[in-house]
Amino acid sequence: MNSAKAPFSGGFCFARILFMAKKLFVIIVILILAGGVGYYIWRDLNKNANVRHSVANICDESSTSSECVKDEQKISPEPANMPDLDRPIKITANLPVEAIKTATEKIKQLSEELRKNPDLFNEWLVLGIYRKMIGDYEGASEVWEYTAIIRPKSSTPFNNLGDLYGYYIKDNKKAEENFLKALENDHKDISLYRNLYDFYRYVIKNDEKAKDILRKGIEFNSDSSQDLKYLLDNYDSLD
């Protein structure tokens, strides 16, 4: 009897393992995508939580409070070129069914929140991530171009646009402009130098620009640029 049951038991276990493996793969994909969202916005989460709160504060011209929003961080009551929040959700990327479902739900949810309050900076950033995730690069660019207008002193929208134009839309001129603007807004962020270095070296294949941006990063961040120093010192031996 035991020998008769063994094949069935083994087949059942194998099918269950295969099912669990597929389920785990989908979970991992979603977590990676969620992690991507965090990577793009983590630097601004704390800063802009305060900004969003202080939009409602009354700050007169004589106020010196750090809670008051600077003029360049504000948006007008009717922002120009606000992205279409009713833009169709067209999936062109090859994603698992669960990931498609998550992205679709998040786009709808974020769009509804932004209809109520178009000054939710982080929500715009995440909406752009999900648009990019489904393969809607034009939609993502519209969203991040808009976030760059409403928060022109933030590095994140410009860094996102640099990555989008450089690696997905294939517009190297716009990619470089946005990467440089991100650095202009935050020249202490080592990751921004690394991103521009990667773009110069591997996309446009300009070694002089790649080395020069490493030198600038080291110059501005002498105490925290070990990674940049390594890349520069070993430039010719790295792939």
C-alpha cells in the first residue's frame, strides 16, 4: 500500500512546490517594483511630508519659520500642464498578472487622491513609477515633468527623468539635462553622481565626461565619496 501511494504523494508534492515557486516569483516581482518606488522617492519622503503640511500654514512675508514653504516650492491654484489623471491604463510591459493588478489599482487610487489635492508631491512621484512600470513611458514623463514644475528644487523628479529618457525613451540630450539638474539641486547626493557616471560611461560612452563627473563628486563630497574614488582609480580596469 505504501509503495502504491508513493508516486501520487511525490507528484502532489512536486505540483505544490511548483505552485509555491510561481507564487513566490510573483511576490518577489511585486516587492522589487515596490522597492523601486522607494528608491526613487525615499530622499524626499521626510522633506516633502513637512512641505505638504506647511502648505496649509499661514506664512506672512516677515516669517522666518522653516515650516513656511519657499515660493519656488509652491504651485499655483491651477497648475499649467497638469497630467491627465484620466489617461488610459495600457499595459505594454511583460508583467505577472498580480503585478498588473497591483499597478492598475495603484494608478487608479493615486489618480483619485491627486484629483482632490494636486499638490501631493510624493503621490505624483509614485504615479510616475507605476506608469513607467506598465510601459507607459510617455505617461511617466508627463507626471515627472509636472513634479519638476511644482517642486523645482527637488532632485528626485529630475533624476527620475534622466533615467527614463536615458534608458527607456532613448533621448540622451534630455537625459543629460535632467541628470545635471538633479545634481544642481543636490550636489551632496553621491548616488546622483553615480547615476550620471553610469549614463556617461555606458549609454553615451564618453569616458572624459564619466571621469569628470566622478572628480566633481569627490570634490564636493570629500568625506563620503569612497565609491566614486574607487570608480575613478579603477576606471580602466572596470567593465
